[in-house]
Amino acid sequence: MNHASSAVRAGFKLTPTTPAIGALIEGVDAGTLSDTQFAQVHAALMTHHVIFLRGQRLSQAQLVAFARRFGEPQPASESSFGKLEGFPEIDVLDYDATRPPYVTKEMWHTDFSGRAEPTMGSVLYALQVPSSGGDTIWVSLAAAYEALSARMKQYLAGLRAQHETVKAFGDDIRSHLWKDQAGRQRFERIKAQPPAEHPVICTHPVSGKKLLYVNEGYTTRLLGVERKEGEAVLNYLFEHLRTPEFQVRHRWREGDVVVWDNRITQHYALADYGERRVMHRITIRGVRPQ
Ligand SMILES: [Fe+2]
């Protein structure tokens, strides 16, 4: 079935952003989606990995209700972001020149891949955006897998990799998070977390697409191969994953609601802005990648 035409039947317009990843959805109110509309929005997410809904006006309760249609929200207490009283599902991402999101630079990452069960996806709602900058880039891990050579696919088949949260949250990346007592305790907990092990090639549980599941932010080593060899292969894969043809870059507007499938993407949030940028985020619980 053609998603664009079924989207029209569900009463909205769907426009793929790039052939590999991303779709713009126009003409829906995320706060009042019918079940038919939601089924088409969900289908669009499965096909395009990240969907962009413009011009939304959602209360916090409506944002939570919308996110809940995709799955069970993960409590915001499990992240390092700001919290919101009364809405334990919502992370507050609030940054400007005096409170930058990280010390040096962001790394490409799949959220929570340092855990045995990384999140299924996220819903991000833009409340305030800088006049320029603060874009987010997503990468299709299916497109990245497809573009590997047959030899490389064969080499990676059956391999597993280690993912460690401390790599993404080390002192050099986010030391500003660890300044106060609560922050230092959180950092100690992160350092004590055992590494997660995930297959390098995973299969998406809904679409059945094969995907390349390593990321610069969390993946620390390939298991079962000599360490230097593993480092060289991982560095090649991180470089491969930066290929522009696998990417979509989103220029945020206030009122944007973006949903991404964290099982088949990685992303990079640009820290190139000084004006305030405020987002509310809800992450959805996931299962062990297979
Ligand atoms: Fe992220």
C-alpha cells in the first residue's frame, strides 16, 4: 500500500523528506488524532524512521497522551535532563549560551544504547527555538546497512558489540552535569553500569529491515575480534554512518513535534546556538535489539 495515498485517506498530507529517512506530516493535530489517523502516522514512522509534525499546540497532558500511543513512557528520572513537576514523563531540554548542552561537542548516538533495553523512540516538542542553529540530524541505520559492501555485511554478520553509557556521558563530554552532589552521584551510577552487548546487525521488529547497530556515542568495542582490528572496523563504520545520503537534517520551528524510531536511527543535536532553545521530550520504553 502506498503510504502517501493512505495518509490522504486518513486526512493528512505525507511528504518524504529524503529517500532514505524522514517524512513531513501536515494537516493533523497530534492532540486529537483518531485511531485511523494514528495508525497511518505510526505506519509513516515505521517506513520513514522520523516524522515531523508542524504547527502543533499541545498541553503537557496532550503531549504525554500522544507519546503514550507509541508505547509506555520511560520516567524522566532515568535521564540527565531537567524535570517538570506534575509530569514525570517529560524531560526538559533548556539550553542557551550560558548553559550549553555539552562541554566540547555532541557525538552521534542512539539514545540509551548503553542499556540492555534501549528506548523504542522519542517524541520531541519544540517550545522555543533559536533564530538560527540548533538543528538535529538523524541517520537511517537501514540505509547505512544497505550501503555496506557484501564482504563487510558478511564480516559483521553474527558479531556483537559492547555499548557503554559512560562513553557518552564522560567528564570530557558532559562534565557540567556532574558539578553538584546529585550530578556526581548520577555519574558514579553511570560508571558502575555494566556494558550492554548488542548484535552489530539487528533486524527491526516491525519492518524486518536489517540495520547497522553501532554508534560513536556508546559503542566501545567489537567482541570476538582482536582489539585493534575491532577499533579499525568500528572507526570505519562510524565514518560510513556519517554519509550525507543516509541523513535528514531538521530546522526546528516552534510547535514542531518530531517522533523518531530509536531502533533504526541515530542522531546528532547541533550545539551551534546562543539563543535559548527549549524542548520537551518523552522517551518510549523499548526491548532488547535482535
Ligand atoms: Fe539523543
